Amino acid sequence: MQDSAPQAPPPPPDHVIKRTRVGGVWLASGSFAVVLLLLLIFILENGRGVDVAYFGAHGHLPLGVALLLAAVLGAGIVAIPGAARIVQLRRTARRHRLADADQPVGDQSAGER
């Protein structure tokens, strides 16, 4: 015996919204604004002056500014070798791509190493 009651139509598929570049930029700019606000609060709360001496150069800075400057310079020192390594890897990858492009299509012996 078959059911004579009409069956309900299937529910519509869920719409999935893909992430966009504009959405990523919006999220990054919002995060950047929060970080800047936290840095501003840090600098304003550490306004006591300190004497700074570096290789004969002397100066008087607020403590927050001196600590922020030290952190930025430390990050820069770390970024230099990182950037050099990225350039080195890109050059190596380019050489390998060019070597693969110069090989005949049927020659697979060099690629099986």
C-alpha cells in the first residue's frame, strides 16, 4: 500500500558565502586598529622618561617609546635573515622550474631522483 499523502519538498540548500579579499582586508584593518590602540595605551601608561645610550649616542625618551622602538628594531633584525631565506628559496624554485621546462616531455629519468 502506497502513501497517498503529498511529500514535503526537500529543504533548499544552505548558501555558503565564500571569503573574499575585501572581507580579509576588513578583518586585517580591524585587527590592526585594535593593536594600534593597545600600543597607544602602552605608550601613554609608560610615559616616564629614561636615558638611552647606544654606541655613543645618548638620548632621553619616554619609557614606552623606548621599549616600542627596541621591539620594532628587534623584529627588523629577525626579519632580515627571514627575507634572505625566502629570496634564496624562490631562486632555487625558479631554477628548478626552468630546468623542468627545458626537459623533453617524455624524459622522466631526471624527475625520478
